[in-house]
Amino acid sequence: MRRLSLALTVGLFALTTGFAFAQSYPNRPIRIVVPFAAGGAVDQLARLMGNKLTESVNQPVLVENRTGVGGNLAADTVAKSAPDGYTILQTPNGQAISPSLYRTLPFDAVKDFTPVTQLVASNLILVASPKSQITSLRELIALAKAKPGGLNYGSSGVGNPLHLTMEMLKFATGIDVRAIPYRGDAQINAALIAGEVQVAVVPFATARPLIEGGQLRALAITGARRAAVLPNVPTVAESGVAKFNSTSWQGWFVPAKTPREVVDVIQREAHKAIYTPDMLDRLKTLGYEPVGSSPEEFDKTFKADIAKYAKIIADAHIPKQD
């Protein structure tokens, strides 16, 4: 009986302590760690979310850009942070790609993180520099086959969705296009405008205004459906690469062992921010679909994507990275 009483006391103490912690959270600034440079799609959404949360939780929410190693530097920073809810990783589905792409990682993509919520679902888009002669995916394929290795594409690091989607396209079409590394999609877009690279797969959110302004040339949507806000741009599948489909998401993770009560607070505030009328309007403009899923729903999506990308990487014979 004494052991049972002690166990009940310890359990009750843990429950009330966790509740009290959640009641006082947050009481200091929160940082959202982003794997890519300022100005890109992930950074852009992180700042929108940070501003919304700053208003709702009455604490500063700061965005920290930690670029490098295909997003793994930022992920490692968060994995090794205190599990207290004050450090959040905002990342695309590159987090689900890294386990299959790298020989070793300084963290365990599953065990060292707690999924909080999928913020949005999004399209990627294949674009060309207006200084190139490429006006369609078919022209890109023909030119690349005529000049193997003679074309360049912008990449924001090995293993992120932009890189993997381009590698999938190369494998599906049998073309050889060389990757040129940049710190993020904002820098890729600038390189495309300047004619430093001929093509790239980039986030729809940051590419759309440049496409509409004539600074980038849209070739194809990489997902299964055309984008409602750019209805004249075909999908990759419609352009002759049958069944091609590559989309992306952005989500929030916190370090493993973050109290569930705190995880629930973060998820609830994120969901509330996403579905405010002004944010919904902004997301629509950027080409995002709002999600705001529960931790359990996001965990299921994340683990399913780990398995999916493992097969894609194996089928495409993409070599393991160091």
C-alpha cells in the first residue's frame, strides 16, 4: 500500500507540476529556428507566425536563421535545446528526407523531436531564368539532353525538398543538370533573375510575385494539381512526365521530452493564428493551404513521409551524403 500511495503521490505531483508549467508558459521570449536564409518561404511564414504569436501570448517570438547542411544545422540546434517550449524548429519536409539521405546525422529525426503541428501544405514550382531560352519543361529536357551537364540549377542544400524534387525530375527525365548551392530560395530567385543559373525548383510562395512581375518564367507545378492562382501553368505530369508529384509542407517541432501541456499550448496558438481571417488571406496569396494539425496527426504525416522519401531516394539511386 505504501508503494501504491507513493506512486500515486509522484504521479499527482508530476501532473500538477506539468499543469502549473503550462499555466505559466510562456513567460519569456520564444525563438523559432529556421533552416534557411532570411527572405525565403520558410523564413517568410515563420515571421508571419511569429508576429501572430507575439500578439496572442504577450511575449516576443523571434526568428533565428541557422543555415547549412540541408537544414540539419537548425534541426541539431533545436534537438540539443532545453525541452521547455522556448525553442521551436520550423522546417519543411526536408526533416523527413534527411534520415534516408545522410550516412550519419548528429540527431535522431524521430526520437529527438516532438512533432507539434503541420502549419501548411504547399506547392513547389519549376521555374527558368528569363535570360535563358527555356519556356517549357519539354524545352528544358530537350536542351539538357543536347548539352549534358551544360545547364545549372539552383539548390538550397542537399536533402531539402527543392533539391530532392529536382533530383527526382532529373531521374524521371534522364537529364543531367548541375546543382549550384545557395543559402535559401530567396538567393536562388536572385540568381535566376541574374541569369547565374538557368532553372530551379522553388517554393510557390516566393516565386509567384516574381513570375507575375516577369522576373521568373514558370515552367511547371510539381504537384498533382495546377495552382488556382496561376491556372495557366501546367503540372510536371501534364508536361509529359507521367505520375510525377512532389509537394511540400512546413511544420513545427520541439525538442523531445517537452511537456505535453506545453506542446498543446503551442499547437493551439499556432492553429488559432493560422485561421485568423487576415492570415488566411495571406496564406491564399502565398499559395499555401492552411492545416494546423494536432501533434498526433502531424506525427503520422511525418513518419509516413520518412518511409515515402526513403523509397524515392532508393529508387532514384541518390547517393548517401556525408
